[in-house]
Amino acid sequence: MKSRREIYTAVEIGTYSIKVMLGEFLHDEQLSVLACHELPSLKMCKAEALDTRVVAEQVALALSGAEQAAGFPISGPVFMAISGAFIETVKISAKLDIDEPSGLIREEDLAEATRKASNHVVPGGKLLLTQSVNRLFRLADGRILFNPIGQCSRSLEVETQHFLADKERANTTYCLLAEALGKLEVATVIYTPLALSAAVFPPSNSDEALDLVIDLGAGMCSLAIPSSAGYFYLGQISIGCEHIANDLAISLELPIKTARALLLQMANLHCNAIATKDKRARMVTIDPERQGEHRLIPASSIELVVETRLRELFELIRRQLTDSGAYSWLSNRIYLSGGGAKIPQVCDLAATVFNRPVSIAQPYNVSCLAGLQLQPQHNTVIGLLRAGRRDLQVAREVAQQKSLLSGTVEWWKNAWKTIADW
């Protein structure tokens, strides 16, 4: 008997656009993208709705457009990305004494240490996202490892990361999609940096130097540094391409709509993220909204504004990574994602700040139907399909383990292998 296809739907309500993607997983974990529909976000700022009525209408239109593109209705499971300055990362540590006379650390020790670090009290007015991830393990002699199994130590300390969101603001975003879906439910909500990472980095068992992916969105910038057993760094910065457009509008005295269009058209205008000091040698024609008017602006002036803001953003990211202890762990692989990654020479600019090669992030093991063209701004929604499916599998596995095993500790040890590195 032929098994029923399970088609997943991912929805990202971003500052610049609303993206809906449908996909299914084939053999060898290959993701087949069946449809993708994108509409402009209206009345959104830093991934939050300013006018919920307008945003809800756009979400409904995006869902309908995705169904038309796919040729069949959305039936679930539906996954949603959540982003915003109202989400904070909380780090919790727990220490476990190793009972083994030799101090040998086994898998069940990691499970028990992780369980102890998962006892987190949620403050009032906060919502705890369902995903929690291991950051690192520390041995008695101070060594930091991402996978300490097989090491010997008197004690094992684990540091986990939990994600707390303002309950009311998170629920506002959630309800925008839930109401548009009608009878369908949102299967899970995934923190955007987790979804981003799931698109770019396949699961790894290596403890080598770590890679970094940066998503340059319109309102938010997402960061992810995965390890073999979790994430060394996850976070967001409330700066994005909308800030660059605003700088262009102020510096060049342009309407914000014209400045946004200018930023999107930089490649066609032969403008780059690294300013060329050629003064008025290259002139760009700007057509403001008012008919019959146009201006000539030096390309170098546009480039200078863009470079200044992007350099400031990359330097801020580097400082945050340095302060968290993550920068020294970085490998020579840094990737840029999101709409901002399409700005010409943005990788070259980032390389001058991070002192490492920088390239455009590509999703792994993905195929799509003819006519679909995946861009850097689709990485998050692609990863949302992977992360959402994984979260659903974890929930199913944990529920099955819990129904089969009555002892809480024994259940946790059996379920840990599935959930610990999420």
C-alpha cells in the first residue's frame, strides 16, 4: 500500500515580505520544494505588526497564493518562524558529579546534566519557546567541549540556551497566522536563527572550528553558530536593510519608498557595498514618486552610505561574538544570507571586518520544481521546513517514549538522544 505523502508548510512573516513555502522530504533527507509564494509585508516593523488587520489580510493572500502555485490546498503540518527584539536568550548551567570511578563520561551523564539544566522557571508575562539547545560542556579541569562522551572528569557542567519571548507580542504574531489558517493549526513555532541554520548547515558530528551564518533581513539580523551537539551562539540584532534605506533617504533627501527601491536596484545601477572614491564620475538617475522629476546622484554617494551602515553592523556583530567568547571559535567559513546578501560586494566588505573569507549561504540538499528560483532570502523559510519537521519528529518520539516508559528519569535518558542537540 502506498504511504500517504506528508507535505509541510512553512510561513515567515518578515519585515519586508511574507513567504509561504510547501515541501516534502524524499530519500536521503532531500527537501523537494513544491511551491513558494511571496508577498510584500505591509505595516510591519522589525518583524512585528503595526496594523494587525492589514498584515492578516496579506498573510491570507500569501497562503492562498501558495495553494494556487502548488495546485492543492494546504493541509498541514504548518510551521511558523518567530523573530523580533522581544525574544531573549537565557543561559542556564547545571553541574553533575560523575559516579564512575574512572570518571568516564557516558551518554546518560549528558542526558542527566541536560535534564538538570532544563528546570527553568518562566517569569510572568514571558513565553518559553519549545526549543532549547546545548551551548557547551565544561569538564572539572576547565576544558570546554561540545561532545564530552568518552572523556574522563570528576564532574560535568552543561550550559543550555532557552528562548524567552514577551507573551503578548509573541501571541500577536502567532494569531496573525492562526486566524488565517482557520481550522488548521500551527504545528510548531521556531526561533528564526534556528530555522536559518537548519537550511545552511547539515547535522555534524565534528568538533572542529565553528561556522557562522548571518541573515541580513529587512528589520532584523539573525546569527547562528552551530556545533556538533547544539549551538555555541544564537541571536538577533535589531538592525537590517530597512535601516540602510532610511540612511539613504535622509542622506540623499529621498522619499523612503524611493530609497528602498534604490537599495534593491544596486546591482542594476552598478553600485557596490564598498564605496569607490570616484566622486561624480558615475551618476545615477533617481526618479522620485512625483512625476516629471528626476535627479542625478553620484554612485559614490550611494555606496558610501551603504558601506558605512553595513560596516557598522558587521563590527557590532563581531563585538557581540567577541563578548560572548564565540569569535575565537570561528572557522574560516562565514556565510551571508537574506535579502541583504544580494548587495554587490557585501561579502568582500564583511571579509574586511571579520578577517575571514565570506560567501553567500546556500541551502543543502534541496531541489525545486521547474520555474522556481531560490534566492538567499529564502534560506530561513527553507530551514523552517527542516527545523519544523525535526521539531515534530522530536515531539512524536518523546510522546512515544513517555507512553512506553513510566519512570521519569528512565524516560528522559531514552528521549535525550533525540532532543538534546536541538
